[in-house]
Amino acid sequence: MAPETAFVTGGMSAYSGIWGAYLPVINALRDSIEVLHMQLYNSGSMYGIDGNIYEQGTVDFILSQTEAVIHGFNTAGGYFNGLRADQIAVGLPACSNAAGGGYVSPDSVKTAINYLRGQIPQPANYHCLSSYPGLRGMMDWSINWDAVATCGAIYEFANNFNRIFRSAQTLNLNVFIQGLYIPAADTTRRDTIRVYLRDTISPYPLKDSSKALLNTNGSAAINFTNAQNNHRYYIQIKQRNSLETWSKAGGEVFSASALNYSFTASAQQAFGNNMIKVDVSPVRFAVYSGNVNQDSYIDLADIIQISNDASAFLTGYVNTDVNGDSVTDLSDILIAFNNAGNFVQVLKP
Ligand SMILES: [Ca+2]
Ligand SMILES: [Ca+2]
């Protein structure tokens, strides 16, 4: 339900005509309303329950109007008991052109909502009587405006929602890719890897994904917005010409929004011990390279593709450049050839 302010908190200034007109409806439907997101735009100024008047487009307006519908307030027609915090979302314009007035910058929206949820000290004039950790979320007017490049950043509102309501889980990952590893320097050439979190229960559905550029020491800090604490996940690694590799049997757990996992120290860190030793001092294991066509095997099909590109003297960022030196040649063919000889294939739960 998305009423204008006048129909709801407007009941504090008068209780006739449009002023407070929806309050009896909201009251009667209070057990059925899933989300009430009042329009905190095209509103002008409104009373808060502290008796002061607040202007749209400010942190104070978000605070005063949101607390009013949760806490409840007096009207000339009687007292309106508020709704639960988890029934209330903050309704704002997606960008400045999306409404006649009431736009609030992403940082100010975050400040207001975090104060409402009891996470930060009072940031503006309005003092909340209580905190509301269960506050439901945000509503934007309108979703199409959020995608417009000329009005704020694209998806500014949606990204702000993610930032505020979906705190990221961080995977501190260490992994090497066979072809990219340089044993003499104990480092790796840098490349993009894709990381997938999968449920540990068959059929291992995908729960979240992200990508990162590996650092030269094989590390990457990767954020996931859908992953949960205290839930078990397999970590699945993909790279443009390597073999999909899964973390060891059983799955891994984020706690306190973090998970440290290293594939590098032993083959056992990969499901089915499916990695190759690429260095003896220090001992280092890596994901098999040479799966150019990204199927489940490193075999003749991959070798042929690399050979063809090598014959054409292909250079640059191409999938057949297995060792990442920007040239496709014999050294790339050899990596795939040796792995094909050992019948290397994907091992997963
Ligand atoms: Ca293949
Ligand atoms: Ca190469």
C-alpha cells in the first residue's frame, strides 16, 4: 500500500477531507497489510509525532514520517496505533527527476535508515523514541527512473538498497591457475576468475556468484550479497581456460560475514583432490589449465583449438592463451597436452 503522506501522517495536522483519510482503512487492514510504503515525495512538509514540522527531501523527514507510522500518533479523530516495523518501507524517488520533490541522496537515505534501525547515533534534528531493527525496506518511485543514466547513476536506488539492507559476505580466497603460475617468482599472472557459491545438498543449486581479479599472490577478496552466515556452501571456481574446480567435500561456512579459504597449500583443498602441483618450494597447488572450450574435460578438442590459434599466430586476450602471456603458441599447447594425457576432468559432488 503506497498512500500519500496527507492521507496518513497528514492526520496529525487535520482529520477531515484527505487529511488522515486512509487511517481507518489501514487500521482495519492492519493484519493484512504486508508493506506500507508511504510516499515521502510530492508531499511538502508534515508534522512529526514530536509536534515539529519537517520538510520532504531530508533525513529528518524520513525519520519523522517513518517513526510516526510505526509508533502511532494522535489525530482529532482518535489515536492511530502504528504498524509493525516489518510492515513499513521507506518510499522515495529513484532520482531527482522522478518526482516533483522529495529526492534524498543515497548517503542520506543510508544514514536515516541506519539510525531508524538503531545502528548509528542520532544524525539530524529528529530524535527517534525507539529503534526499529526490523524495518522492512525501501520503495522507489519509479523503478524505470532508476535505470535512467541521465538521472543519477544507473540503479543508484537499487544499489543503495543492497548496500543498506543486504550486507555483503566476504570470501578471502587464495587460488592459483596452473597456466598462469610462475614458479620462479612464486606469483601468478593476473586474470579474472568467477566464483560461485553452491548449496551442499544435491543438486547443489547456485546460491550466489561474483567475480574478481586475482592478485599476483593468488589472493582475492570477493563480496557476495546473497550468501548467509552459518550456511554451508561449496566454492566453485571458473576461469576462461581452466577446469572448473570445487572446494573440498562438506562445504564451507561464513561466520561474522567472512570466510577464509585457500586452494593453494594442498590438493585436498579441492573436491576429489583435483588440482596439480605447480611448485615444490613453497608447495603450491593450482587449478588445471587448458580447458579452452569450457566443457568438463581437457582433451583433444582443447588441444586442436589451441593448435589452430597457434598456427594463426594469435595474440592478445584470447581463450587459447593458456599461460596468459598474450601469445598463443607451443607452450600453451603443452599444458593442455599434458593434462589431456592424464585424462583430467571436472570432479564435483
Ligand atoms: Ca575441454
Ligand atoms: Ca601463451
